[in-house]
Amino acid sequence: MRYNDFGIDFKYLLVSDRDKKFGLTVNTVGFQPIPPNTLYPSTDHPKSYYFRPDNGRVLSEYQIVYISKGKGTFTSATTKKANISKGQVMLLFPGQWHTYCPLKETGWNEYYIGFEGKIIDAIVANGFISPDNQVLNVGVNEDLVNLFATAIKVAKEDKTAAQQNLAGIAFNILGTILSLAQNKNFESKDSAQKIERAKVIMYENIHKNIDAQEIAANLGISYSSFRKAFKEYTGYAPAQYFQELKLRKAKELLAETNHSVKEIAYELNFSSYEYFLSFFKKRVGITPLEYRDLGRIK
């Protein structure tokens, strides 16, 4: 018995000048199952999207292509030919040559969404996705499939403000993919538990000074590997993360206790009262006393 073989289902959308002002617009969204030994891609697609896998194509938009079943290959101007299997995502970038197709013997099921705008340009400019890392391993995920299915439904209904609805869904799809890929990466490396343990050690020792190198040694990994993995997992270097924990605790103590600012500085083991004042104002934008007064006004 074969599963997941729903019919091809896609929509190409019109985008108004007003829609473009929203910051992200969706041009196409769809699903196509490719059974083994069948023609790929479907000839039903518009000329600007249709391509022959042996020649490839260049799009004027970003696309996310998610494979939920089967196997194939992907190649681009920045990615050597890579094997693709279910649970993987291909990220396509405007102006970049690429090609992909399922293996004849397996076929595949693909979900895709194409979009453009200032929001996605900023996301790329800030390095959240990159042409240097176009294949992401996210696993077979029901929530992700449901997001694509919802996008197809919204596109086909084409109600008022459909573009804004689709923009939100596209953003949700991208955020979900990035989260799944990062967590999948750490699961495969068996790093997640070690980083979580490090975070607990920091939390439980927030009233002290910690040595990140000692934590790494305690976890049985080199400091350089620990620092790299910790920053990938949390977005902070270990020392920065520990300072953020102290800052969060300082805010809590200012808002919920009558401890003096000096007492809080020493309770959290800052090197000096003056350093605590300087650190707090630099990170929060106001002094500890101003923060406390602001909290009391609220």
C-alpha cells in the first residue's frame, strides 16, 4: 500500500503594490507527489517556474522546499551535488542557479512556498539562512506539513488580506525549520544534554563566579568545542550567557525585594558595586534605581 500520495495541489498568487508594503509577499505555494518512474517536474507549472533538472533554473524569489517522502538530489551554484531524503529542506535563493529532482526509483513528495520582500532580505543579511547552507535536516514533522497545508488552503481561498495571512505562515514555516534544524543538529551530536547541563550549573551558581573552562572539563569536552556548541545552541558565549542570567536575577531582585542596589551587586558576586552600576545601565539603558522605580510605578 502506498501512503501520502495526494494529488498535486498548488497556487500562484497575485501581489498588489499594497501587499508589497507589508514586507513579505508569497508568490506560490504547493504540494506535489512524484511517484517512482514518472515525469518531473509537472508541466502544469508556469514557464517562469518550470525547469528541466539537467539544465536547472534561476528564480527571482526565495523558496523553501520540504521533502516528506522519498529521495533525490540537489545542486546549486554554492552547493555541490547533495543527496536529499525525507525530512530535509532545500533553501533556494533569488538569482542563484540550482537544480533538484527525485530519484526515479523512489520519487518523492515535496511541499514548497516561494516569497520575497524586505523582511526575508533582512533575515538573510543577518545570517539566519545562507546560500552556503542550503540543505537543512529537520526530520519528518507533522506541524511543518500542517503549516504548508494551511498555506495552500489560504492561497486557494484567496480571501481579503490573504497575502498578509500567507506572509505570517511563511514566517512561521521558516522559524519552525530553523528551530527543528538546530535541535536536530544537536540531537545528532549528543550535545544538547551537555549544554543544558552547563546552563543548569550556571543557574545553580548564579551567586558565584563560574569558570567556563572548568564547566567544559566537568562535562568532558574541550573548551573550544564547548564554547562553539554553547554559542550555537543559545546564541551567547558561555560568559555572556552567565552575565545575562545575573542581569535577569538582578532585575528580579530589584522588582521583588527591598534589597539595596549595593546588596544586590554583592549578592550576585559582581566584581564591584561600580561595575554592577555600569553593566546594568549599559545593558538595560537605565540605572538599577530607575529600573526599580519604573517597576513600582507599573
